[in-house]
Amino acid sequence: MCHALFWGMVSHSSYLCFRLVWNRIWAVLSDFFVNVCCHQNLNIAIYAVDSLRQLAMKFLERDELANYSFQNDFMKPFVIVMRQSKAVEIRELIIRFER
């Protein structure tokens, strides 16, 4: 019983540590993606939006992360780019990806 309780506590603390580390990493990556997705060179911006979409899809597909509320965090860069990008092509690309 104590052994199971111990490993349950370790598992829970590992999960909390993962969330803290991931939140810090995603804060940096999110800002980076927003900057690159709004790049003046349309080819660079398109590549960045596609990369962000692929990364978001990989994480959103993972069953073990279903209870982790990072889905909103993944969508924030798309929302910011939709507001900031002057390129109609980028906004259309985001709308097509989210369907």
C-alpha cells in the first residue's frame, strides 16, 4: 500500500513538473511562432504556420495529454497571428488548418 502511494505521489509530482517545464517552453515557442508567422516574407510565414499547425496537431492527438488543459495554449498563437498578420494568405491558411 505504501509503495503504491509513494509511486502515485511521484507520478503526480512528475506530471506537475512536466506541466511547469512545458508551460515555460511553450511561452518561448509561442512568441517565436507568432513572430515568424507574421514575417514579411510570405514563404517564411507560410512555412511557420504549417509547422505550428503540425506541432499543435501532434500534441492534441496524444491520448495521455487529454486531461491537460494546454489546448487553449496551443490555439493562442493562431489567434494572435490572425489579429496581427497583414497577409490575407496567412489568415486564410489558419482558417483552413483549423477545420
